[in-house]
Amino acid sequence: MEVKLSKNNDSKKAQELPFPVIRDKLDPLVTALINLLDREFPGHLKSIPGLQEFLLVAMLTAENTYKAMRYLTADFPKDPSRKLEFGLTISLFGRMLADILFTIIFMREDLGTRVDWYHRGGWRELKEDYQRHLSEYGGMPEWKSWLISYKDFLEHQRKTFGISEEEASNPKKLVYWPIPSQMLREEKLSSQSRNFLQFLNDWLYKEFSADAHMSAAGVMRRQGFLLLSKDEGSQKILSKLKSDGIFTATTLLIAICTELNNMCGYGRDEKLFYLWRVLLEYWGEAKDFFGRRYSEMLTTK
């Protein structure tokens, strides 16, 4: 699938970036990183329970999210069922990619402690979900088998992540995993990570959240254009929003790849630098990402 990406959104003679220039380098890189996480996870990180599994799922989710977005918004091959308006949903995909990036950066500050926090907080959420179902449907025979399976799953996960029986009986002793705004308030977050995550929150995540929550700001900035007709310039506006959204999502995916490559020492710096270089030429937003964090991570300059 291919999409049209405009280099200069304000120019009447906007140049288009042929998507294969990015796709043909990015897709194999993502596949390679997934395979490396699965088969060649660094020995010094294997001692952290749940880290390999999380990173592998995070990378698979990032790939799945990005490719789903591409399929939905592709210009080629032509498909009459794809509407230009579908590009307005890109911010929802972008929010998921931003969440993955937030979590990886926050975890990297203290891997052992925060990976444990992530899984234990998640277990609390599942236990509370189980209790809601048990309270509502526990007396119904048709739910019995499902509830038993859920309980067995929770017990297996409890043992896997070292949650004591006392904690299991009182899940409130387990702290929820923080959302991005809460991560920024964490006292032990380094100033370097805090500054970058604050940038990510202020310039992307808040906007994505406004779109997802159908806030007035989100409607005025994006969804309101559904009211425009072709005669009112809807096609040009929707095309620009789609192009911008795909560039942003691509930047987020490459940032995730750069984080994992750097964390695990997989040596894909040259391939990543090529992708950053393309983005830097065609997309001004990438300069903020690259200059604030990722230029220092790549040995190829």
C-alpha cells in the first residue's frame, strides 16, 4: 500500500515524497527488530522478568498499528471503499504509538523496578475486572466456565510476577501503572527524559487525546472538517491532514525503533539514520524529535 506524502504543505507546488523511499527501508527494519527481540535478546536484560515479553509485544503492536493505519489511508492500490475522511482517524493510531514510546522511555529510567511495576499494576486491573464480572455474573451457570478460566489465568500471572497472596487479596496495595501525565510527575524521572516526554505530551499526546475524547478542541481542529463539502475545499484540507498524520505516525514508529535498537545494542544505527535523514528533509516535526533525543543515540552522523 502506498500513500501520498507532501513535502511542503503550504506550497502550491508541494513536492511529494514517494512512500516506498521510507516503506522499503522501514518495514524490513521493523521485522528485523522483532526477530532480534524474539531470538537474540541481550543477556544483560534477560534477568528482568517480563521485559523481553513486553518489548516484543510493544514492537509487534507498533507494527500492527502502523500497518493498519497505512492500509486504511492508502492511495494505492485504488479502492473505492477507502475514503479520504478515514485520514482523520490517524491521530487515534498515533496516540497508541505515542503511548508505546512514553512507556519505553519511562521504563528505561529504572528497568527492573518499572517493568515490575508495569506488570503488577496490570495484574491489579485484571483482578478488579475479574471481581466485577464475578459480582455481576457469578450466579449464572453459563458464566461458570469462563470465570474459572479467568481465575486460573490470574493465579498463573500472580505467581509469574511474584505477587504475594496478601497483595492478591487486597489489590489496592499494588500501584497502578501511570498514564503519561502521571509519568511526568514521577520524582525519580531524569531531567533529560522529563524534558523529552514533556515535549511529546505537549505537542502530540494532548492533541491525540483531544481527538480521541471528542473534545471541542479536537472537533474544531480535525473532526469538524467532516462538515465541509468538496466545493468548500474539503479534499485539500483532508489530504493535508492525512499527509501530516502519516508523517507524525512514521516519526513515532522510527523513534520506537531507535529506542529499542539503542537499549538492546542491535547495531541498526545506519539504517535508522537513513530513515531519520529522509524525515528531516521532508518533515519539520522530525527535527524536534531527532534533535532533542535521537541524534545522540545513533553512532552514524
